Amino acid sequence: MPASTTPTSLLHTWWSQRPPTAGAAVMATGIVSVALHQSGYENLSRIALVLACATWLGLAGAFIARLLWDRPRWLEEAATPAALTGIAATAVLGTRFAALGWEPLAWALLALAALLWPGLLLAVVRHWRHRMPGAVFLGCVATQGLVVLAATLAAAQNTAWPAHAALVLFWLGLVLYAVALARFDLRQIARGAGDHWVAGGAMAISALAGAKLLGAEGPDLYLWNNDDTDVLRTVTAALLVLDLTWYAVLLIAEMRWPRPHYDVRRWATAFPMGMTAAATLSVATALDVPWLETPGEALTWIAVAAWLTATAAAVRRYTRRPSKDGTDAPPPETDVRSTARR
């Protein structure tokens, strides 16, 4: 077999071609872990968490390697919306670790995500254009990911300042969503490769952030007055309704315009599905609406099915046996860099 088609070289090719959107795989796996934990399936949740951690470590290694040895490519990718998947993925993992009681690790991940957030967000926003793909909403996703983790830690450690800081970011995240929506190409609903689902996923993580802010207040931690609480409850409920509306629209569009071919951006479909499940379950608790738990658990299993589909497609793509001349080796995946700057 020629050197270019050995398993080692194929793995190297696969890894070197990872676009920043591959961080959506960590986001999807991490939020599926969170939703399974909320639904009471702890063993499955921990299996998903291990997979998410392994993928996160690999992507972190690639991030550092490019920063040190391929600076031009690192700078180019850092200016694309997909670069923010690293921040969102880190925040999701931190939230799951906080639920396990591993608070020092969760704090470390919050610090890392918060350190990267302003520079990457500014670089991405400066390159926003009209008629962008769904990745434009990742500015909102990354920001609300910090809110979710900070509010979770505030509740876990009975500390007010992370929740107060998170409230500021919560409103900023909603502003970023509105600005992104004005730049989103609505035609992506019919032709998007998977990341168009982030339009709904950003709304879902915003609803989850609102629920976590409400849940951070307890008998020993007075955070919000009655007016603040009423506003948060109303906004959180509205965000969940809007998220579920997006979910229905995007699902109908998938049936109307099927897109069966694998694309790395399909992980950005599994993530919003899992986030909608987690948001529904969290809002059910925060707003004391028990009947939401049943649809929340149903949405969890739909998200698991979407995650398994994306995983199976990725494995099939990269374990396909090449021919003797290597002509049917897996081709490079589509990146979003060309579309993100239109």
C-alpha cells in the first residue's frame, strides 16, 4: 500500500483538515451528556462526557499546535464564527463538571473560556457580513455558554458575583442574537449544511441561561428583586417558546429539503437538538412547570438519535477503505470559511 494511504497517514490527513466547526462535535456530545443527566440516565451521561472530554483534548491540542507552528492559519480561522465553538464547548463541559461536583475544574474551564471570549468574539464580529450561514449565531452561543456556567457555579457555591456578571452577559447575548439574525441568510433554512440549526440552538442556550440565572437564587443567596425575577421569568419563557418554534420550522425544512450527505456541520444540528432538550428540562424546574419534563425527555432521546446519526456518518466517512491508488480516500470536509465572509 502506498505511504499516502496507510492508516497513520489517513489519520494525519483527517486531523490536519479539521475546520474550527469540529468544536461543534464537543458541544453536541457535551450537551447530550447534560440532557441525559437531567433526565436521570447518569451512566449514559458519563459515557458521553468521556467522549466529549477526549474530543475536547484533541481539539485543544490542535488549537495550540496551530498557534505555535501554523500562525497564519490560526489567525485566519480565529476570525471565523466557527472559532467560537471552542468557547461554547469549554463552557458546556464546565457545566457538566459542575453538576458532578467537580467545581475547581469547572472554575478553571470558566476562566479559560472567559479569557478567550473577548478576543475571539471581537475578531469574529469585525468580519460579520450580510447573508451569513448559521455559524453567525455562535457569538450568542459562546456568550450564553459563559452565562450558563457562571450561574451554575454561583448556585453551587452560594456566591453572588458570578451570577451578577452572568446577568450582564445574558443581555449582551440577546443583543448579539438580534444582530446575528439581521445578518443570517434565511435561505440557509432550505440549503444549509447543518449549521443553520444554530439559529434555534442560540435561542435554546439563551433559554437555558435564563433558567440557570433563576435557579442560582436560593434561601441564602438573594440575587434578584421581585421585578428582576418577573422579567427573567417572562424572558426565559418567551425564549423557550421561540426556540421550540425554530425547532419546528427547521425540522419541517429538513423534511421538505432533505440533506442526507455527511458534512461536519451536522454536529451543529445535533447540538441545538440537545440544547433544546436541556433548556426545556431546566425551564421546567426554574418556572415550576412539571409538564414540560415529558417533552424535555422526549427531546433528549431525539437529540441522542441525531448525535448517533452524526457519529455513525463520521465514522463511515473516515473508515472507508481506500482503493489501491488512494482515489476514494475520504475527501476534505467542507469548511465554512468561504461562506462566513460573504
